[in-house]
Amino acid sequence: MSIDTALNQIVERIRAAATQATPLSIRGGGTKDFYGETPQGEVLDTRSLTGITSYEPSELVVTVRAGTPLAELEAALADKGQCLPFEPPRFGNDATVGGMVAAGLSGPARASVGAVRDYVLGATLVNGRGEVLSFGGQVMKNVAGYDVSRVLAGSLGTLGVIAEVSLKVLPVPPAEATLEFACGQADALRLLNEWGGRPLPLNASCWFEYAGAGALYLRLRGAVAAVEAACAHLGGERKDDLRAAADWQSLRDQQLPWFSADEGGDALWRLSVPQTAPVLALDGAAAPLIEWHGGQRWYKAPPGQAARIREIARAAGGHATLFRLPAAAVQSHEPRFDSVSAPIERIQRALMREFDPHGLFHRGRLLASS
């Protein structure tokens, strides 16, 4: 199926849905259906929108259709010695480029290299009227002042169907090393804050307890001389490169044993807090897994702890997301995301009305009260 045919079919499907007031749920590979509020509406599959439209390695820019498997894009980049430095989580082999942008999730290197939205240069979107809109260097009437292509990152399909995106890519760093340090949570946070103030090629970090012992893993990336000098300066145990690479990939996709061990009826919470936040005491929960140099902290706790967890996150200057629910609680009415400030919510709702005036796309995926 040609891209024109595939795009036209999606346009016609949206226009028919608008006429019949039929809600739609935009879906690529479905690997992130668990994220956000439960999807509702007839499935609008984007996987017919496939292929890399253009790729100029010398310009560090790739344009790709939204239904393209993320693995296909990453393989094409790797063949040219390039990558998506924000390491988007995949959560399965069927992950697509459009789902990557719509979810707006970033992997272990996010604190050092930036988030998904920082790499979105432009996008083509089909809105709730069935209009095909292109952004990136252009301003759309009625939304002047917004970088619309970046607003799509994390929108969870509430603004329209992402048909194509242009992304900034970067060369794979010439050197990489992973160091392990045996330490408790408080010491790990102290070390990360101390190292963050030094000119070190820090790329990613991860601390967790396993079998009762705490360990901090630090990934260094950059020029060969810088990485080797940092290894000599920091000490720690240098890990085997291949084994370490596999472990970082497992962290990226939440395949590390920590995420599955004793999961039982616990929910998985993501706390986004300042990197300088101290140890956060959560009664009844095991020690967290900490990423992003202290800025992202994962907790496993019974769903009934929601209010306490959100309170702890707010007190630390951050917020909490109910990332995954146990199978027995998938119908829980607990909101997945913290409520946003009134001004931010007004902006979100205004954008949704502008792009989707008929309310076809499930706004409640992002805003539980919708």
C-alpha cells in the first residue's frame, strides 16, 4: 500500500467517524496500551504508514512514517553509526515510531541528552477534522507561539494521528564504559550529585537493591580519552562492555529482574523529582530503582498507597505517575497522572479542542476527568 493510499484511508476514516460521532483510539503496535488511562474507542491502526521517507546522515536528520517499527528505524541509524540518543523504551518488538512520540517516554540517558520532544524537528498530523497538517518551521493559525511538533510528544493520541515525524539523530559515541559501585541509596544520591558538578562524560545511572545489597551503575559515554580518564578518576568496578550493554537495554525496556521480582499485586510508580531530592521514605515499599542521576525513581507498592505516594512526590518538588497496574487492578479508578495546574490544564484542553473539535480522540487517555 502506498503512503498516499494509507494516509487517504486514515483521513477518510476520521471524517467518517466525525460524521457518525464514533470515538477512535489511535494505535500502532499496542506496546504502550498500559500507559495512561485505558484506551477507548474503535481502534485506528497506523501501521500502514511505514517507511523511512528521507535520511541524510551528514545532516543528522531522518524523516520516518509513524507506523514504522522502531526497531527498523534504529537498525537503519545503526548502519550509519548513528542513534536516537534518548533511548526510547520499546516494551515489545512491535513498538512504532509514532507510538514513541505519542508516549513521549525516554530511556536511561534522558537526564544527560534530553527527552523525545527535544529531538522532534517536525511532524505531519491528521487532526479531528480529517485535515493533514505539517509542522516544523511553520506556524498554524490559532496556535501561534506553540512548537506544535514538540507538543505531540507525550500527547497520547489526543491531538490527532501522527502520520510522519522528522527527528534529529546523533552519532554513536566513540567510547563507552560502565562502572559499578557497592553503596546504599543515600550514598548513591550523594555521589551522583557530586559527580554531576564535575566535567565528566556522564550518560546514565541506575541504583537498586538486589538480594539485600545496593549497587550503583554509572555509564560513561564520549571521547575515548574522556571516558578512560573518568574511569581512572572514579574507580569502581568496570563491567564487561557486552554484558553491560545488554543490562542497559534491559533497563530501558523494564526487563531487569527488579521490575518483575515479587511483583504480585503491586503497582509500578514513577516519581519524577529534582535530582537533589533526598531518600524518599515510603512505608511498606521496597527500596526503589533510581535513574536519571536521582531524578526518576521507580517504586512498587500496593495500589492503595496512591495518595501517600503522590504526597511524597509533591513534597519533594515533583510528581508521581501510576505507570503500571497489576493485572487484578486494571479497572482501578485511581488516576494514572497527577493533576496539573489550572493554567496548564486550560492550555491542554484548548489544544485538544483546536485539533479535535468533535472529541473523536480519547482525551481521557491523558486527562482522566475528560
